[in-house]
Amino acid sequence: MLVVLFHASGTLGSEAYGARTVFGDFFSWGHSGVQFFFVLSGFIILSVHRKDLGRPETFKNYATKRFIRIYPVYWVVLVPLIALYFAVPSFGTGVETELPVIVGSIFLLGTEPPILTVAWTLFHEILFYAIFGVMILNRGLGMITMGIWFIGCVLGPTYVFAPINLLFLFGMAAAWFAPRPDKVPALTFCLLGASGFVAVGVSEWLGWFEPSDTPSTLLYGLTALLVVIGSVRLEQEDKIAIPRAISFVGDASYSIYLVHYSVIVIGVKIMGGMPAHLLFAIVVLLAAGAGMVLHLLEHFAI
């Protein structure tokens, strides 16, 4: 939802849609939802597949689960978008109908920007899944590969060796710490992490950090790590219960992520004459709602 707020604010603030600032552009740091997601992803993958490391017979099950989680619903969103760019080329810049871009977008591989704009994050996700898969096939070789990758991410600017990939390491560190209750003051971790995460965002909004630069990325990672460890421990200790409605939004988060930007852009184009803050609220609700509907349809299909 942070990313939804970020894109709604950014779309309204762009020159193409009237350059209208809402809430002082406060949600300009909402892109940090991606940073949090990468930490959470590293945590989940290691937590779920820890026992699979070094057991190549489990690789097929791992790969199948990862494929089903990412690709089918992504293709449901991507294919109509590709068809739209062929039918109405003026909607794009022209590259959307080029074969290398289409192939890269379909398989989430390569260096070309994807047709579905928000899918750039999935390129990193698939890369992490692949390297983690090496650890399942051969634990020693996989750990060396993962180590070289992370070292490269400290030094390299490309998407393969980008600093943002280090957030998967933060997530795996969270998975290592979370089962150790004697080392985890859960509530303290949660409060420090949440307040720190917001503080980094506000600092970015105030101009103290460049958006998505390495220092802010690592600070988001560290504070997200604390949130994940603390909240997991609180839940394991039955000290918190997640309301069903919030849990449902979490379950639908991937679908929301895939469709929200298109819904926001279309909504702003259609309802652009509304007062900015009202339009902002409407497109945020429409984007989230569209993602939830897609999630329900996906769940029904399965």
C-alpha cells in the first residue's frame, strides 16, 4: 500500500497530469514498500526452505512453488497490456512491441525495462530465487554463489549486482534470528524497527537522502529486519493477532502491486478534473480494490 500511495502521489504530481501536489508530496518515500518487500521475501524463502538446502530432490517442488507464485497472475496482467500496445501504439513509447522487450518481460529476465512498469522488482526477485535454488541443488556451491553475489552488490551498479539486492540478505538474517527468542526482545525490535523505518522515509521526504540511494536502502533494510523479527516473535508468542481484513489485504498484496499503477493512471486520466486530494483518495481505493478483485479471481480459479 505504500507503493500504491507513492504512485498515486507521483502520478498526480507529474507534468502530464497537471503537476498537482497532494499532502506536500509526503508519500514520495512510499517506494520503500519495495525495500520492505525484499526483506520480507528473503525472510520467507529461507524460513520455508531452510530444510531444503543441499537436498536437490526438493528443487522441483521449490521451483514449481516459486513459478506458481509469480508467473500465472503476472501473465494475466501482462498479456492484455501487450495486446493494448499493439492495438494502440500511441499508448507507449514504441519499445513495448519490440521482441527483446516482450520476451524479457514475459520471463522477467534481461536488462530491458519491462512492459509492465512495476515488474522491474520481479527481475530482482527471480534472480534471488535462482541463486537460492543453487543452494538447494548444492549447499556449498550455492553459499559461495550467494556470497559472491552479495559482495558484487556492494560494488556494482547493474541490476544483477545492485545494492537493493542486499535486502534479501537482511531478510535471510531475520529468518536466522527469529527462532531465537532469547536473543529477540520482540516488542523493542518491532517499535525500533517501525519508528526507524518511518524516520528514514521522513528523512528522505525532507531531502536528507536521495531516493533509493545506497545509504537509505540499507537503512530501510536494517529497520525492516527489526520489524520482521519483532513481529514474527510477537505472533509466535501469541502477543498479537492480525485482523482478518488486514490479513486479506496482505494476501492480495501481489495482485494489488501488479495492477495498481495501470488503474491509477487510467483513473487520473478519466477523472482528472476532480479536486486533487479527492482524486488521490479515489484512485488509491480503486487500485487496491482492483488488486483485491484479481486476488479473489485467482483464488477462485485455483
